[in-house]
Amino acid sequence: MKNTAPITIHGTAVNERTQCAHYHSERDIIAIRHKCCGEFYACIQCHNEAANHKAEVWPKSEFQAEAIYCGNCHQTLSIASYLSCNSTCPHCQAAFNPGCANHYHLYFEQ
């Protein structure tokens, strides 16, 4: 699905590919819409630095939410699609950082 409105990605030193001061490898190209505020952040650390509230985890019952943004093709993915994509964007085939899986518990109910 093509995005019609530009999406603002919040964070510290975020570039056009959603890389930030904390995560900026060639594969760190996703942003996550946070359950708590509905805003896209480059990473949990960016959220924690900028938001005045605690981050909330997306419940499994809401994994169909379009909450992942690919910084390469600027398309959104559902959480379910992202979790099953094997670290490759289904829209543009850009490689995502497989190490992000180590942080899923910070964003998604396990």
C-alpha cells in the first residue's frame, strides 16, 4: 500500500533512511510507530529521550497495525508482516538488521 501522507520519524539525528544516533548501520532502516503515542521513532532510545511517557508494547491482538516504516522505500508494514519477513522488506527487498530481533520484547508482546 502506497503511503499518501509523509510520515515524520522522531529521534536523535535521524536521517532520510531512519538511521539515528543510536543505530546507523546500513541495515538499520526501520522506524516503529509506538503503541503509547502513535508516533514513529527510529528506535526505543530515541523514544525514551524525547517522549515524556513510558513506551508501551504492542499486544499480539494488534499485530495487524501498520506500525513499521521502511526507511529505504518509505512504505509501512504491519507488525505481523515485519515479524515474518525474514529481515527483508517485502516491498523493496532492502535488508533489515537481523539484530533488531534482540529488541522485539521492547516493542511487541512475546
